[in-house]
Amino acid sequence: MKHISSKTKLFWLILCIGSILFASWLMFHTFSYDGKNSSMLIAPKAWSDFGAHIPLIRSFSFGNNWPPESPLFPGEPIRYHFLFYFLVGVLEKVGLRIDWALNIPSIIGLAGLMMGIAVIAQKLFHDKRVTILSLLFFLLNGSLSFIRFFKLHPVSITTLKDIVTNEFFPSFAPWGQGEIAAFWNLNIYTNQRHLAFAFAFALLFIGILIYIEKMPLKKQIFFLIPEVFILALMPYFHQPILVILAVFIACYFILFPRIRVLLLLTGAVGAMYIFPQLFPLISGSKTIQWHPGYLISPPLTPLHILWYWFQNLGLHVILIPLGWILAPARIKKITIPLLFVFIIPNLFQFSVDMINNHKFFNFYLILGNTLSAYFLIKIIDFSKKFHIFIRQLVTLLICLCVFILTLSGIIDFFPIVNDRYMSLLDIPKNKDVEFFITKTKPTDVILNSTWFYHPASLAGRKIFAGYSYFTWSYGYDQTKRENMQKKIYRAQTKQIACRLAQQYNITHIELARNPEQFLQPNRMLFQQEFIPVYRNPESGLTVYDTNASCIQYE
């Protein structure tokens, strides 16, 4: 057995502790809880995403959501990979406060991903410098968004202060100006809490294949269970990972004959389990379709495509291919699937919203960054053959290159550091939420007149129609559902409203002081014909009992 030196043990101990500490700070910094005032504290940059995640968590912890449905679109099987948030809901249900219930799995996921990157980088290149650079490139993106920052904040004696006090990402396409996307900084891991954990699972799957590649088949078989287990989780944990792992399985089947039997068994057993589970999740309008160009605006000329990716990936566009060219033959084979992971989402759309393809590119960078790091270290080592002046010049150029590759990430880090909290009043101080928890059943469906952070959602109850972008992007017929919502609220007679509500198993109708503008509710009808079971003069919320009000129409 190979002896592990004390320095190596210390290196990995520092990496492990550092990853856990950083992940803990990042997750609690963007989501925590004020126990004194019973309020969730949510970073503004996470506010929109958490508007979908918290209702999903609470549907498992406070509601009765099995078999699972979207708490924002009840009545159909869920089409969102829910398993991470189911785990969070279970943790809250057994007694953990929601910030701990969400942050603990989030910390494990991000720290696990960071350690996975380090282990694979070290396994491939056997150089701690490559390992450290790979982690640095993961944490600090290499896009050219720093150019836009300096356009907004011209270089001056206050530049350092401008960077440290900055509260906004300089590039945030497609919601902001320019073509540099919003998906390269750490914000995606604070908002999409399940993403890092899913990537960590994918690295584990690939790492096992790398580890066993030279083993005899008898030993490889022992790893069949964890490989199939990871595949079986992905329809519920993160569906795009299935495509990524399918690419690696197909490539490794061709490139590594010694693990073909294991890959064949893994694919066959995994497919037997996955396909029946996957169909409900991808039903509806969520279909794979030809859509070349990702988010690149026309014209899709080769020069424009190259410029788009140079803006978004920076020098990694050049360094990843160069690192692959210089890499030994075995590493070339191990990393060649990355080419397809990059090309496929540039050609196909895998969900209703093309934006979601960013996850493929994030994963491409996770492993691709190791090739960039390898190339830079290789150049430094090669320069040692030359005069000291050449060595110093090369080292200076490499340091400049690393600076350029991390500058945007450094700038993007401070908007997260400087983000403040938005407070979301929770039970027991939020009387509206308390009403839904204590006076409605966990299986009840509430017709809602507002979208974001509806008190029924915070109580784990399902609302009839959630925020349009969420329900549309999940692949539901959002337009049909919202039209039905309008018909009930605008009904001219009690009979019409009751029959429509009963058709969709709506147990309560909520009417807010300031409903969504498109609803235009017939307030007079509900005030005169329906039985109110809750009124809150402070919040302006009124809830009507559909079952009691509509009993004569059953």
C-alpha cells in the first residue's frame, strides 16, 4: 500500500475543512432565519428562485404531497426533479429549522463538489498546483464580464473600493445587457441549491469509472450498485445529469474496452429503472428539440459563435483545448466526452426554457478547468529548461493569465458578499400562514389571487396556479390553468364559480387586497355569496370555504 506523507494528509485536510467552511458561509449568508422575529432571511439575488423552492419544501414538511405534485400546479404529476427538496422537507418535518434543513444538504453538496473537483484533478494530473488552480477556476469564473464592470466603473484610484463595495453583477444576460450570461458565478449554486449536489454525484460516477478502469471485471462488479444507484437518483434529483452521464457512458464504452461489461450492465439496469420514472417528468411540452445556438443572438455565424463563447468562457476557450492537446493519451480519453457535453446543448434544447441548458456548460467548465490548469502548470514546468530570465517572464505571463481568468469571478464575488436580506415572516408571527396550517388540511388546494410566497405555500398547501414563469418552465399548460383561474374569479354567478372550483378540487378561495392584475376578481360575488372562514384586516387577506359555500352544487 502506497504511503501517504504527512504533507499530503495536511493538504487534503485543509482542502476538506476549507471547502466545508466556505460552503457553510455561502449557504447561510444567502439563506438564514431570524428566530426572534420568526422570519426567513433570503438574499435578494435568491428571492425569485426560492419563490419556487420554499413552497416545494413546505409541501413535504407541512403538507401531504405524496405522490408528489407541484405545489404551484396541483392535479398533475410533478415534472420537476424534487428529490433534494423532499430531503429538505423531511429534515424540517423531523424538527430541524428550515434554514438548517436547507443549508445542511446544500453545504454537503457544494463542499462535496469542491472536493470532487480536487480529487479528480489530483487523480488525473498528480500535481497539487493543478488541483488548487482547478478549484480556483471553479470558484472564480473566467468570463470577460470584468470589461463591462470597468465600463461602468472606469479605472481610477477608487477601483479597489468599487470592486469591494459592488452590489450588482456587471453581466447578467439574458436579463441584463450584453451577451455574457448570468450562469458562471456562484449565484447559481446559492439559488439552485440542488445543482452542486447533482454535479457532485456526477463527478462521483465518473470518478468511480476512472478508478476501476484498470481493475479486473470481478472487482469492477462491486461498483455496479453505486453506479446504478446514482443513475436511478437522477430523474428525481437532476434530470440534465442523465444526459451528461449518458454521454460519458457512451464515450467510455468505445474508448475503454476493459469497463465495457460494467458500462453495459450499468446502462441496462439503469435504463430498466429510469425510463418508467422519467416519462411523467418529461411529459407535456417539455420535449427535446433542435435549437442550434443556445442563447446566441442571430446571426449564427462561426465568428459570432466563437465571440459569444470567448465572452462567456474567456481564455478557457483557448486553454481547455490546448490542455487537452498536451495531456497524456489516457487523460485525453477520459476528458473527450466534454467535447460532446459542450456541443450537444449548443444544438438541442432539453426543456421549455432554453436557459436551462446552462447546466451542461457549467459541468463542461468544472472538468474543463482542470485542463486549463494543467496547461498553465505545464508551461511553467517547460520554461525551467531555459534561462532564468525566460522562466521569470513565463511565470509573470502565467500569473497575468490566472489574474485575467479569475478577475470576473473576484468582481462577481462581492455582489454576493454585499447582498442584504429580505425578510419573509413565518409562523407563528405570520397569522395568514398559521391559519392555513391550523384550519386547512395538508391535502387542500387553495385558489390563489397572488403568486410569490403565498401564505398557503408557506404552510405547505398547494395553490392552484403559481407564478407563470415557474409553471411554464416546468412544462405545464400554464395558459390554460390561468384562464381557468380567471374564470372562477370573474364568475358572474355562484353556480359557475362553484362548479369550476369543484372540477379542480379547490377547497378554499383566497382573495387578497391587491390580487394579480390579470385576475380582475368579481369581489361582490364572493363577499355576498361565499362563506368567509378567515379575514385579516392587516394583510387584507380573506379566505372562503369552497366546500361549505358550494355544498348545494355538489
